[in-house]
Amino acid sequence: MKAVVHSASTSRKNREMKKYLLTPLKTLSAVAVLCFAIAAWAATPEIELIIKDHLFFPAILEIPAGQKVRVRIINQDPTPEEFESFELNREKLVIGNGQTVIFIGPLEPGEYPFFGEFYPKTAQGVVIVK
Amino acid sequence: MIESNYCSCRWLSGLVFKAFMSVFVGLSLLSQALADGSAVDKVYHPYVDALESEIEFRSLFQESSSGGKDFKQLHQVSFGRSFGQALFGEVYLVGERSRSGQFELEAFEFEVKWQLTEQGEYSADWGLLFEYEQEFNDDVQEFTTGILVEKEFGRFSGTANLLLIQEWGSAIKDEFETAVAMQARYRYSRAFEPGVELYAGQDSAGIGPVMMGSVSLGVRKTLRWEAGVIFGLGSDSPDNSFRFLLEYEF
């Protein structure tokens, strides 16, 4: 009987030990996942695309093939504009004097035109993937 | 080192996507025994365009050989608009006409779509769909929760909707159902994108070719269209379902 009590007590202690060991492990895992997410966010190169006077600056964006890129679109006009490209499969509105972010790629080498839907005659550009 | 972490995260994201799709396929097979009525509807994409409104009209025509379900027409008209960058709300009126009956308004619906991730940020793009439906003539209510996922493969896009439907009311058996809708499409041009769609619900499943596209009618004015023929799978499914959608975005 004693042996049984001793065994039960040991088992409980083992469980508690495991619990204490698991808690930091879970915390570490969560931190690791968070770090990976932050690293992934930070590792994606960012380029800026300015909208001013209903034109894109620069009008030509060069990015490497096979690389995902974060494009920060900054609208310096007081009116909204929409970045649109069927070739890039992207459509994103930017409010007047506001900014937004889109992700493009990884892409094959080639040219991918884009335009502003509100001012399509002037707001034009192209992504060149090399 | 950063690149290594980046790869790990992409690997994790890819793993989540693959696990989700495995469950998805399993549930799509299971759902044939669970969900009510026709499963053919439309495939939702997990994206919201800010400052956009739309008027949509969609129709479904079903035909069956003897022993199958009745010939049926389902028509829906809706108005929707976006709220901020990530939410899109839509109100529907649903009408139905069977072979033996007159056309009549059946139900109204409220629907909210929530874009969860930025397009292209992760290995797949995610969104949620919530839909409440109330019939006019019977005490039948329905609440749908859906997971929307889309992934790009170059010019190909694959989209999946996994729907959990709760039905209740005095005129219907209280129950949970599931339904699945999947689409693979090739972005050939803005005006023409061919694809294939698969639907599965209770007593009905189907697969068939679809075509879709959009035409610009001016600044922030677009006419979007979809059409498809879904061939029934199994003896309980309608032989053919023809679906059409016309959407004016502004």
C-alpha cells in the first residue's frame, strides 16, 4: 500500500515537473513563432512608390526575379487613387494623403504594367522583373 | 540567418495551408451527407476593395432527369459596400421558381466578408464569411460561417470556401451542415478567365467549367460577369446546374 502511495506521489511530482518544464517550452515556442513572423516581415525588402500630381514615382520599379517585395504606396495627392494591375493580380485603394502596402512576387522575369484607376491616363508604371 | 527564419515562417505557413486543404478535401467528401439543398452558388474570394459598392444579380437554373430533383430557378439580387479596408457587407433578396409553382420571394440575407490577410503576404490569402438568412414565408433561419482561402500559382489562382451552416426554426430540423466550394481559374485576360468549379453539399455535388471576366466602364466602374455549367455527381444531384452572375462595381 505504501509503495502505491509512494508511486502515486512520485507520479504527481513527475506530472508537476513536466508541467513546469512544458510552460517555458510553450512560451519559448510562442516566442519563436513570433520571432519567425517578425523576421519574415522584416526580411521582405520594401520599396516606396509615390503618387504625386496623379503620377507614379518611380514609374519603373525594378525587382529581382523569384523575390517577394513589399511595396509601400504613398499618396501625396489629396484625392484617392487605386493601384491596379491585372498582370500582378493586385488592386488596392490608397486614400488621399494616405499610404498602404501591397505584396508582389515572387515573379518570373518580365514586365508587369500597372496604373492608377482614378487617373489612368497619367498614373502609369511598370514593374520590371530581372 | 534572417533568410533562414523567413524560410521557416514560409514553411510553417505552407504547412498550415496544406493541413487546411487536407481537412478541406476530407470535409468535402463528408459534406455530401450533411448539407441541405443545392450546393451550387458562387465561390467567394477573400478580398475586399475599399470604398467600393456593388449591385449583383445571380441566377441558378437546375435541370434533372426523372428521379432527380425538380427543375428549379433561384435568383438573387443584392447591394453591397465595403466598410474600411477589410470588411464588406451585402444585403440580398432571394427568389425561387419551381417547375410547378410561381416565382416568389423566398428570403433575405445579410452577409459580411472579412479580409484577414494582405494579398500575397503569406503563402495563401485568408478571409471569413458570415451570412444570416431568414425565409419570408416559413420560420426557417440559417447562419453560415465560412473560411475563404486563395492561393496564386503564377497566372493560376485556386480558391476554396469551407462553410459551416446552422439551420433552425419551427419549419425545419435544427441542425448543422457543411458545404464546400472550390475554384481553379486561369487569369488569361481581364475580360476572360476560364476555370473549373466544384461544389459539395447534402444530396448534391457537382463539378464543371466556368468562365468569368470584367469590363471597365469608366473610373471605378466595372461590370463583372461569371457563367458556368456544373454537372451533377451522383444520382441525387441535379444533372446540370447553370449559373450566371452579373455584378456592377462602383
